[in-house]
Amino acid sequence: MDNKLMLMIPGPTPVPEPVLLAMAKHPIGHRSGEFSQIMAEVTAGLKWLHQTQHDVLVLASSGTGAMEAGMINFLSAGDRVLVGSNGKFGDRWAKVAQAYGLQVDTITAEWGKALDPEEFRTRLDADTSRSIKAVVVTHSETSTGVLNDLKTISGYVRSHGALMLVDAVTSLGAAHVPMDEWGLDMVASGSQKGFMLPPGLGFVAVSAKAWEAYKTATLPKFYLDLGKYKKAADQNSNPFTPPVTLFYGLQVALSMMQTEGLEAIVARHHRQMTATRAAMRALNLPLFAADAAASPAITAVAPAGVDAEKIRSVMKKRYDILLAGGQDHLKGQIFRVGHLGFVGDRDILTAVGSLEATLKELGFDGFTPGAGISAAAEVLAA
Amino acid sequence: MDNKLMLMIPGPTPVPEPVLLAMAKHPIGHRSGEFSQIMAEVTAGLKWLHQTQHDVLVLASSGTGAMEAGMINFLSAGDRVLVGSNGKFGDRWAKVAQAYGLQVDTITAEWGKALDPEEFRTRLDADTSRSIKAVVVTHSETSTGVLNDLKTISGYVRSHGALMLVDAVTSLGAAHVPMDEWGLDMVASGSQKGFMLPPGLGFVAVSAKAWEAYKTATLPKFYLDLGKYKKAADQNSNPFTPPVTLFYGLQVALSMMQTEGLEAIVARHHRQMTATRAAMRALNLPLFAADAAASPAITAVAPAGVDAEKIRSVMKKRYDILLAGGQDHLKGQIFRVGHLGFVGDRDILTAVGSLEATLKELGFDGFTPGAGISAAAEVLAA
């Protein structure tokens, strides 16, 4: 049905009506006092969300642009970095590092499994010369629905002394990412995820320790030079013309998030993850990630006896629900349900109910009709 | 008056209501067939606007990000580039080149004057070893309202064989920028200018000759790697999550531009420039750029006997019209009237009428009341 699409992909995520309408307002001048006030307000909101006293900068970019900025600003050619990789995005950060001539060591885990923090400890302990300058970890691996144990890993990194650089693109706003408490040096994210906004803004939070590294870092940069953003942000301004209307939306979205409260937001994502996973289990659809490593933002499902792409196709055509497919070698093997950002408990029931009808249409008889909804309802009603 | 602001700065420029409303629509998935259709349509529209058969790529970035991408993708460290600089943006491209370790030669002109094409010819003729790999020129210098003679310069560059890299940020959509006819190898621009959109999208058009240079260019890049954008664009897709709602706006804006027609758009900007300049002359407010070098997008005025910043302040407070000030050493010396993008002839009369009232309020008696409107009307009514 036209104009009826419901997004349940890990991004773009649903956008609340007040945010959409705010973005339909006419732009103002980005060098005006009025825009400086918006900058001041959203900066305060971003610090709240990141649980930090440090800088949080806003770029016109995708999450990848933000993450690249968060890597290249603190390193020099030939520097050694340790990249955790258990999915498409971990792989991508290794490629970014290679593109800039960094020496890249990796710690990998099979797609669908979490990175083992003890491997980080071992590798960092062995680096007695402290040649590893930075460790890069993807908190929530969007491609597989796995949440890595960032807290434990960052503890080891802190002991070692390297910079802890974090892709929090699909964890921020879904899970706690307490930047200061965990000692994270850089946290990158994008607007089309937990922020409840369309794509177009990238966020980079930077610790004092990272700014120290910035002083001697020599990788070339200009548009992605975070020093320029900090200098401007200190005046509630921007080095380059910012996406003014997306800032309007950000202002409203952060205000909505603050009204809901961080604990409530995290609890909501956890509850919806639990309900979604309970439903998949009840429908005999195998979960791709183990419970202990499940992302509160995305549930990946590896159906047996029914084609993942056919499920996605019927869900879209008949029920106007967009699910994500598998990426790279997981194409056709899994589907992914996003429950990230502006998602109500009702949406989970909607998705599960539609999935049951889809399975019926596809002739999959490996489940008891109603079992998915029943399992989800039990979690949500608890 | 709240919510009454009229933008007459060189960006962000006014956004038509159908574009604003299109951007308030809910995002769709950027990997969907529906989004591919939008990509195909806007790509065709962008080629039309650039008058090119070559690729036009869309980035989530400001104009600076687009321009940086358009420089670094075709060059390697140590390459020699010749940068024309007669304003803030020309200066900026020299800084970008330096940040990447390029050897930068410059041809300068005083701010407010056009670059002399003959200096380019001389410098290129002298380069018998063909060591200059690229020439960078800002077509319309936003900081001063000067239009450089890109056609003549690009002819000399073509004879030499270097790449012709162009900042068309405030010329595209205001003046003809016939990429193929003039042999331009890269044309960069941004959404918040002639495109009648809010900021957030950067555009980079790339010639076949530039793609040849791309193959051997080694400056590091990932988010700004145009090869990734081309590979995806060839499939009507994007390498990174695109700003979906800004694409909705782009689709509508390009359609509006095609309905108006390129000749009509260029004629409108020329007429409004001429009317604005005639009004300033009639009000005895000295123009900062000579007629022969005037940008159709921005008119810079260097008032004598009345303070430029006071004019801007009264125009904003009393008449809700935002004018731009001078940048860098021109701060306080000039004000700039943007007549770029979604500007009707009525807007010019509005601005001139308000300027007359402002001058009166400031006690400036060096003009005949009504003379500005009379001069503008004469041009517009012709």
C-alpha cells in the first residue's frame, strides 16, 4: 500500500511526526544568534546522551564519515591500530585504517559471535612497547545484531594506554554508552539510528586524551578535521555550513529523548529485543546471535526451512513492513529486524503478527499459529 | 517578527514550500527499489543541470566536503596544483591542497577583483614539463560576489592538459556551467545554494579524464572516495546511508528547475543581479565588484558614510531580511545580498525597499528616497 511503509531496518529508523514537521521549517542563517542557540541546546543534549563532559561534535556525513573522522584525527601514517571485527562494520574500520596507511592488527570473531575481550587483553598485554596507538571496536555490530562487550574491552584498553575508539552507531540511544565512566576516547554515531532522525548527521564525541593525540596526529584531513569542528563548537558554531533543517529535527528528537529519560529508553530497547527474540524462538526461527551477545537494536534471524528473502518480500509487499536482509556472505541467509529508536511496543506485536501471516503464506508449517504473538505479549505485558 | 525571516544570504537560500513538505515525508529504506528510482531521477536531473554526460555524484557533506573530494580523488602527495585565489573560498582550496601535502602554486587577485585568465595562460605555458597536475578555480567567489572567467581559464587548462577542478558552489543554478562544453574535469557544489534546498548534500561531477587520473591517485580517502560513490551510483545506489529526506527535496527541486528551464533560470539570476546593482548605484552605495566580474548569485556592497553592520542589523531587526556580512578582513567593510536560487523579482524590490527604509533610519542622507526602487523597477520591468 502506498505511503504505508513501516521501517524495521537498523536505519533509517522511524521518525516521529514532531521531528518530521520541525524539519519542514524554513532554514535560518547558520551564522545567526538563533542558530547558535540551537547549537548550544543540541550540544547539551548530545553530552547527556553520551553521558560525557567531553566534546560531542556534529558533522554533515553518514555514520561512516563520523567514524572515519574519529579514527584519522588521532593517528599518523604507520601507527599501529588493533581493530575488532566480527561483521561488516568491524571489517569496514579495518579498511578505513588501511586506506590511510595505518598498520592494522585485527581480532576477529565469526559473524554472529561476540568479540572475546580476553583476546584484547592478551594482545594488549603482549604489546609491552606500547606500539598499539588505538583500539577500534564496534559496540553493536549492525550486520549481525551482536553487541560486543565494550565495557570489558575498554577496561583493558585503558590499562594499556591506547586510545579506545568506538563505533556506537547502532548502540547509542539503545544501550548505555557511558563514555566517561567507561573511559572511551571517541564515540561515533549517525542520526538515522537511535536518534530518531533521517540520515545526514554524524556525531563524534572526543575525550581529552584523544585531543592530546590530535596535537601530534598527521594524517591528512580538512573536511573531517575535528579540530575545526571543536574550535567552532566552542563558539556554538560550525566550520562548514551545517544541515540546518536536520539540526531542527535533532533539537526536537533530543528533547523527546530527554523527556523519556535514558533509563527508560534503554529499558524499552531491552524489552523489545527480549520480546522479539522470544517470538522468534516460539516461531522456531533460529536466532543468529546468542542471548548473551544480543544487540538491543537489531535481531538477526537465520530461518531454516523457509527463505529469508521470501520472508522479507512478503512482509514488504503484503504488510508494508521493511526488514533488512543479510549483508555480504549472509545475503539470503538471514533477515534482520530493527527495533531501534522511535519504536513502540505495539510495533513489535505488529511485526510479529505480520511475520506469522507471512510464514503462513509461504507455507512454513513449523510453528504453532499465534505462538509468536503469545511469546512477545508475555514479555511486553510483564 | 518571529518566523518571518527572509534569507538573502548566499546560503542557505530560500526553500520552496513543495520542497520543504517533501522533506517532511517519512524516510524509506535507502536500499529499496523505490529509493533507486529516486536516485535515477535525481541523477538525470543533475546531469541536466551540469550540462554533462559524465557522472554526477551526491555526498552527505557541505560544499567544502564535495570540493575536497573533488580534489583529493585525482591527485597524489607531492603533486603540483595551481590554485586561483581571489577570496575566502579560493584561499580555502589552497589550504585543502596543503593539508594533503600537495605542492601549491597560487594565482591571486585582490578580493573584489576577478582572476586574470592571462596569468593562468602564462603560468601554464611556462610549465613545459607538464608538472602541474590540476588547476583549481572558484567560479563564483561567494565571499566577494565576483564571477571568475572560468570559460577562458578552462580553455588554457585544456590546452595544457592539467585537470580543471571547479568550485561551482554559488554559480551552478545561477549561471551556465556547461561542464562538457567547457571541458571541466570536476565541478563541486552544495545543496543550499542554487539547488533551493537546505544544506546537507554535496555534489561532485567527474569527467572521464578525471576518472583516468583517479586510477593512479594515492591520497588517502574512504568516506570521500568518489570511486565508491560511482560504483554505487552505477547501480542507482549509495556506498553509505544517504540523507534520504534531502533526496526527496532534491527530487522536487530539480523537477521545479527543469520546469522553469535552464535558460530562464540563468536569465532570472542575471536580471535580478542587474536590478540589485542598479538599485545600489542609485542609492550611492558602492558596488564591491566591477560589472564585468559580477556574480549573478551575490552582490557585495561596500557602503561609504554608513556602517555595513548597522545596515545588516536594522534590515534583520526591523524588516526580517537576513543579509550576509563581510568575511575575514572584509568584516564590517561590506554587506552581501544573496539573490540565488528560489528568489523572485518581487524579492529584489522587497530588499531594496527595506534597504531604503533602513538607510533612512540610520540617518544616511546620501540618496534620493525612492531612487533604489525606481532603478530596480526599471530593470525588472524591461
